[in-house]
Amino acid sequence: MPFIIGCSILSYIRNKRQLKPFDTPLRAKGFYMEIFNCLILRSAKWGIALSDRQNHFADKIRIFDTTLRDGEQTPGVSLTPEKKVLIAKKLDELGVDIIEAGFAAASEGEMKAIKLITKENLRAEICSFARGVKDDIDAALKCDVDSVFLVIPASDIQIKSKFKRSREEVLKITERFVEYAKDHGLIVEFGPEDATRSDMSFLKEIIKTALSAGADRITPPDTVGILTPERAYNFFLELRQSFPGVVFGVHCHDDFGLASANTLAALRAGAEVAHVTVNGLGERAGNAPLEEVVMSLKLQYNVNTSIRTELLYETSLLVSRLTGIPVQPNKAIVGENAFTHESGIHTHAILVDPSTYEAIMPEMVGRVRRLVVGKHAGAHGIRAALMEMGINPTEEQLKEIFRRVKEIGDKGKRVTDADLRAIAEEVIGVSSAQQIMLEELTVITGNRVTPTASVRLKISNNVITEAATGVGPVDAAMNAIRKAIFAVEPIHLEEYNVKAITGGTDAVVEVIVKLRKGDKIVTAMGVHEDIVMASVNAMMRGINILMGNKFTSSVRRTEGL
Ligand SMILES: [Zn+2]
């Protein structure tokens, strides 16, 4: 008992201690805190130990999404107003509480985008970024937003080098523009920029000034991403204790890969609004990813948000497609591999009980579990993948298929579903003729013509012809095939990857497509010197696996009818 009291005192001292940037908690204290945690732990899901005393989670965490502002500041990203509206609508459907739609004063296009978003009458609060400048707030007002994220420098580095003013002037500007925005009916979320590198006493002064001028929420941003979870927790605990009853938000950058952890630590200290972006987009290393923060809150801490988690994956796909920024395959929750199993030992166990190697049920985030073959695949995984395709090999045949898959894997090549099917058919000795054949493909492209493609597909005894346009010849050809197939089966192209195997314009091109029909996903590869043909071949191989034996002759549009 005296030990517990001792630990409590240590914890109290640590929380009370003034936080200095780059201040590292002493190792010994960290050790005692761990023991302290263990002694009064509350077992959360999967045995994660949390101390109730250190948990100051708000009843409900509000999600402030800044994909359209900070996320759009990702190098190389520039969204048209129409694309921004599409993302905003998706974020609203996802259940985001506050959407930072952009920086109204940045450009005409930005203003147009925010105006279009506010006209959508979404459920979410629509916010614009603004600096301590009258024109910025006026621009936000012109867009009819609900709120502004008003950001004014707070650290001496920013005040001197960027703002080129004194601390006193910063306070005056804060007072003036918070009041101005409030007088014009805006909700004001005040952001003392670079807060985590600012002098704590001045930070408190600027927050006090903003609050007396009417600010509704305070979000001190970790502008250059220098927090650690310990510092984030202490920083927000201190601010909350200094300003009881004030709503605090947290805005973290991922320069050390700690944005999610820091955001969660701040929320644990009582911050109520989490600034996040889809896929962790944002300046430099990005912001805290929405999907990681929301799922950790839900499953690790049992804290609710209004996010419909089953829409997380499709939101991620949409943002990735519209921004042109791919998601890394091993990215938590939304990465291609997040619910994919290849290792033999893992797939065997997964087939018995998915929770053996999965911390999150894929359906919860709108995904499906995928077992892929490769050099780590075991016989169980290969059999399961073949069964999905309607192929049931004998034990002997499975052994041979297994051997050949390993052989390809050892050569460093990826084994797609189409490859697996081809191997299996060869081993079993039944070659199911392609049910869908490409009879004809014509593509027209040029600088004064809309890229257009027409296809003629033979499906059993029926022939379907279809034409479509696209942004380029590949897009046009893929669209024409999709249109033709869609008349028979709703097959979606989930992913398209291309790489040139050798250099030069006559290089052999390798295209890998991922196709989906319902919750069934297959990958297929096409190789050709012509990128259009490589793409079409990959598409045809994938479609043939997905259609499997289930093809019916209910072709809607056939020649001669
Ligand atoms: Zn930021």
C-alpha cells in the first residue's frame, strides 16, 4: 500500500510538473508508473492495461477531419472543387463531426470549393482555416462556413521568424480577430501555432486572451510533430487543469511516426476534438490518420466516436484515388496487406479461428480477409484459395500445386490468383477453356480526339459489343470491358498497378489488377509490350476467374438480338 501511495505521488508530481519541449520523463519514473499501472489496472479488450486514474477521456470524442485542408497540403496534391465536394460528402457519410473544407483565402478555386461544400447542407460542421488576418475571416464568411480554425503563431521561433512581431502584438491580434470572427457569428476554434515548442506561460496567456475574446475551442497544434505520448499527455493535462471546462482539440503531425499515439495520449488527458486526415495525408510526414485514431479509440480504449467504421476502407480508397496518393501496402487498417495472410502457419490458424492472427475483424472496417498464395503459403492456404475458385484437388494434386507455387515464389515472382488457377488446372489436367474471350479490341487516341475503345467479347455462345471513352487509351479500353461485363456480372476494378520490366518505350509492361465481385477478390497479371494489351489481358484473366463456373447465359445485350 505505501508503495501504491508512493507511485501516486510520483504520478501527481509528474502531471503537475511544467512541461518543457523535448523534456524526457526519467526512466525510473517510467518504471514505477508501469508498476503503478499494473497494480490498479483495468483490463481492457485483449488484456491491454489501463489505469482509470490516468484516463480522462471525454464521453464522446469529436472527429475534426482536415483531409481537405492539411491533407491537401500534401506535396503533389491539388484537388479540384468537384473532387473536394465528393470527399466532403463521403466524410459526412462516414460520420465526421467537423470538416475543415479548406483555406478560403488561399485562392479563387479554394473559395469555390468551400462554397460548393457549404451548399451541400451536410450534417457536419464546415470549417475554414484562417490566419490572424481580416481578409482570411472575410473569405471564410463569404463561403458561409460554420466555423474557422483560426491559427496564430505562439512559439518564439514562429513569432520572430515568420510573424516578425512581438508577443504583445500577437496577443492583440488574437483578441482582435477572435472577437471579429465571433461578432460575425462564427464558431472559433483557436490554434496557437507551434504550441508544443512555445513557452508554456506565454501559451497560457494567448489561450486566456482567445478565451476572453470568445473562442469556443482551443487546439494547440503540434506543428512540427515533436511530441511523444508522455509529453502529449502531460501537456494536455496541464492545459486542462489550467483552463477547466474548456474544450481542447489535438492536432498532431507524424514526423516521428507518433501522430496517432500522441493524439490518443492527448485524448486520454481529456482533449475532446481529434484533428485527423484520411490515410494520414498532410504536410511532410502527414497528420494523424483518421482510421488509426478511430479504431484505437473503439477497440483499445472502448471510447465512442460518431464514425461509421464500416465505411473506413471505401473512404480511404476514394481519397487515395482522388488525390493520386497511394496507400502503402502495410498501412494499418486501410493498407492492402492489413487483412491479407500469406504465411503458411498463419493461414492455417486463420482458417480455424480468424482471431488467432487478426486484432480487428475486417468487416468492422469494410474489408474482407484475403488469403494469398506465395512462397510462405502453406498447403491449407492454397487449398482454401482453390476452393474459393471452385477447384477441389486431391491430396496428391495439392502437393504438386504446392511445389510449383513455392518454385515460382522462390524465383522472387508474385503468384497471382490467375497463376494459381493456371497451375492447378495444369496439374489436375482439366483446362477449363476461358469462358469469356476477347474477340476484338479497337482503341482510338490522339491529341484532338477523346480516347475511345470498343470491344467485342464472346461469352459462351453470345457476343457482346460495347464502347466507352476514358482519360487515355488504357482507361477507355478498361471502361469498355467493364461496361460489357457489367451487363452480365457486377465486377469492380479495385486496383490497377503497372510497371515496366525493362527500360525504353518498347519495354515489356506488367500490369496487375485486383478485381472484386461482391466480397470475392482476385488478382491477375497481364504482360505485353503494349500497355493497353497488358491491361486488357490482366483484366480478362481476372474476370474469367471471378466468373468461375457461375456463368449463366443471361446476357443482356447480345449481337443479333
Ligand atoms: Zn497541421
